[in-house]
Amino acid sequence: MRGNFESQSVLIEGLKQGNEGAYEYLVEHYHNRLCVYAHSLIRDDLMAEDIVQSVFVQVWEKRHKLKHDFSLENYLYKSVHNKFIDQYRKGKAVMALEKKYIEALELAVEEKDELQEQKILGILFNAIYELPPKCQQIFLMSKKEGLTNIEISEYLNVSKKTVEGQITKAFGILREKLGKKYEVIMMVVFGSETERLI
């Protein structure tokens, strides 16, 4: 029987005890957000899904080692990041620009306050899901699916100016949510093409 796992301490205790309801809640609550994060790193739906699934498996296998006084959300985002880096390094030759991208990611999450950085990443992806529906749709089509403004305008049957306005609106909302580290996080997650927008 599933309990109320909205409290992190209850959720962690449920996981430690091998409660399948707790595990189901964990997957349902974090799956989509982690997939968006993983996709922003690896730009591949299947590989992003694999990374997230492996993180959930890892949590289940190591559930006995979970501590009540740490952020489960930070742990999940950090685990996705680590598995992305591991997969990336298993590839063949890594081009110079790709190395710089990895270094930028590591720099962003390995500052003095690492958990705070992960919290900011969590806030970013939560904020994306809290964008107004049309704004969120256009933002994800642009930044997740990589469509141009013209392609989006044709697909949605709206003007290019509308698309540009919604993307600008999304960046404005995210800037307000993230505060002073906004530019670093946006550049790391969405790449240098966002530089002119942020």
C-alpha cells in the first residue's frame, strides 16, 4: 500500500525499507524532470532515458545507504550529471570543443557549494515546467528539440515574432527564478547559442 511520500524523510525511509510504493513515487515524481535535464546534456532521447533509468536503478540498489539528512533531489541531478560524464568519456576521441563543454559542466557543479549548484539546476528544470503552457511548449521546441524560430512558427501556425516573444518571456522568467547565477547555468545547460538571449 502506497503511503504519503511527499515528505522527503518519509520517502527516504520508505526506500531504505524496500517499499515499492516509495520507489514508484520517486520515479513518477522525478522521471520527467530528470529526462529533460539528461537530454539537455546529451541531446539524445534514448540515451537520456537510459541515463535516468540507470540512476533510478542505482538508487534502489544503494537504498540502504541513503541518509535522512541529505537532499534526494540534489543527489538525483548529480547522479544524472555523473553518468552523463561517464558515458561521454567512454566515447572515442573527444574534440577540443567537447572537452571544453565537459569542463564547463564540471566547473558549474564542482564549486565550493556543490549542493547549492545542484539545487539551482533543480530550480531551473522546475521553473521550465512552471512556464505558461504556450511559453513552455515553444521554449522546449527551441531548446530541447533544436527547432529554429521559423520552424516553430510554421509548426504552430503563429508568427515568428510570437515565437521570439515567448522565448524571450521564458528566459525572463528563468532569469528571475535563478537570480545571480542565471547566466552561468543557462550557458552550461543550453549552450552558447543562448548567449545573445540571456
